[in-house]
Amino acid sequence: MKHTKWFCEHVIRETHPISRSKVIQLTSSPIISDCIYGEQPCCSPDGSRIAFIRYLYQGFQKELWVCDLETKRITLVDKGPIMTIGCSAYSGYVYYETIRNGRRVLMKLSLNDLEVEEVFDLSGIPKFMVLGTASPDQRYYVNLSRIGPQRYVLIRLDLKKGDWKIIHEGKDIINPHPQFEPGKGLDILVQHNRGGLLDEAGNIVRLVGNEGATLYVIDRDGKNLRHLPVGKPFTAPITGHECWIGKSGKIILTICSTHEEALSKGNVLVVKPGEKKAQVLAKGFLLTHISASRDGRFFIGDALNLPSRPLVIGSIKTGKCTILCDTWTSAGVAQYTHPHPYITSDNQWVIFNSDRTGVPQIYAASIPSKLLDFLED
């Protein structure tokens, strides 16, 4: 393991009166910290370490940091500039795009030993745009690029052979959230923002058109496209938040809904490629961002319509769910004011963002084991 300087910034916050979850603020320097998206958690396999981003300047300079959850200490990994980032869920490997000696390169961080290595020279490859995804065997890396007006492509890097190719193209896959299936890694989940439009500078002109967003799956070669029965005409449009459920081959997602509809009908769905209809998983809360535990047993989501923006944890087996803790975040326009919660690999903590102090910081909420037993009962 490399010699590393660790810093302590954590602050012990409240204990939720019902769930008994203990909330700890992991970062506190007056600088924006972001836990990254929760769909593919940048978390070590044993749940002891997570990666996160710090913003030095809005939209430009970003740094890559790691937090050790056992000691609650943090360390700087790369000063960047970090341009895009990605991982394979719970693998312990984090990929990020940066500049080395004037070259765009893809780096690979191991959360186990904090070793960093260059894995691909990105010179000559169209600029990546979103969060990337790596196959569970760490051979392939996929991300989105724009190669012309309304021409968006998914580019696959072969990290073993050192070559790359365009595997998929669409005119409005402006925010595809590509995600390799965590089991065998044969399929990639793609979000389709039908009617979405960006201007030449990459600003969102229209996030979706009248049809709203939906989902489909392609294989890792970009073939065998399979539409999922979610979004119009099957359901209300999806919210744009979804992920694979462990190695089950199933996908959990949320759909646009009113509070009343979510209470009575539910807006958390589960679907598997090839199925003709998605199934309602949970009712009682209007959830937005969603993530599944590594073992596929639990989900965590945020109820942004409620004043405290609480996190809701539930069982994928029973559909039973309850509030874990309050985030007190603003849930504004900036992504780092959204909770983006995820469960650590050991089911011990939920990691989330909150700007309750005025500056976005990263928090951890403990998951009492008795609460998980209650949800699965």
C-alpha cells in the first residue's frame, strides 16, 4: 500500500428517533464534496472505503478523494483535473479521465490499496461526457461521446487489447447512464431521453420530449437491443434513476408520479429484460434517486417531496420500506445538492450528499441490523 496522508474532518450528527440510524458528516472543509452517483457505487467490496469528488471550481477543476469508513478519515488521491469518472458497482475499482503530460488518459484506482495506474491513452478518442461504466471483469470501459450534431455514441474501450470502437449510436441518448450488468457483464443498461437536446456547448436545451424517458438494454458489443416495458406507453415516464439489482439480472427504477399516486400505487418498479410488464415493488413514498445493495436484498431512495428530504430504505423481497434518516438537503439544481444515496457493500452504511450546512458535504447513516431484519420479515 502506498504511503498516504489521512485527514480527519468528520462530525457526529443526530440519531434518528425511530430507525436509530446514526448520522455522521464525513467531510467538513468549506469546499463542495460529492459522493458521486449511487447507481454504481464507488465502494470497496468489503464496504470499508468509498471514493468521492471535490470541486475546486464549479464545472472545472475536480479532485478525487477516498474516505475510510472505519476511521472516518479521508485522503487525496489525484488533484486532477478529473473530467469524467466511472466504475463497476462495488468492485473497488474506480476509473477516471484526467491529463498526464498533456495527454488525455484513463486511470484506474484500487480502493483496496490506493494504487493508481494508467490503463488507456485517450488521445484521438472523442471527449467523454457522462459517468462511465466498467465490466465486472474490468476488461471493458464504456462511456458516451458526441461526434456530431445530434450524434451520440457509446464508445467501448478494450483495456486488455488497448483498442476502442463505437458500439452504439443514437440522436438523443444525451444522458444514457450506461451500466454494465454486475453479474456476467454481458449486457449494458441504457437510459433513452427521447426528444432530448443539447446545444453545441453541451447545455441542456430539452432534457426530454413529449414521450419522456425510457430504458433499453444492449449487449456489450452494442447488439441485441431490447426495450424495457417502462415509460410511455407502458408506464409513466421514468425519472431517469435506475440500476441493476445485484446479480439478479433485474433492474430497479422510479417513475414520475404524484405523492398521492405513489402512496396508493407506488412509483418504485422492478423489471427484467424480456418481461412484458414491470412490477410495482414498493408503495408509501414518492422516491426519486434509487440504488440497490450489492447482495440485491435492499434498496435505498430519497423522498425529495418531503421537507426533510428523508432517505427511505426497503426490502426488495418484501417491498416493506421505512425512513432511515433525514438529509435536510436543499435538493436544488446542482447535482451535489441531491442525496444520491447508496448502501455500502457490507450493508452497514448509507452514503449520501447534503448541503444542510450551506456547503455540500458527504454523510454516512448507519443501518441497524434489527431494521434490516424487520424489513425482510
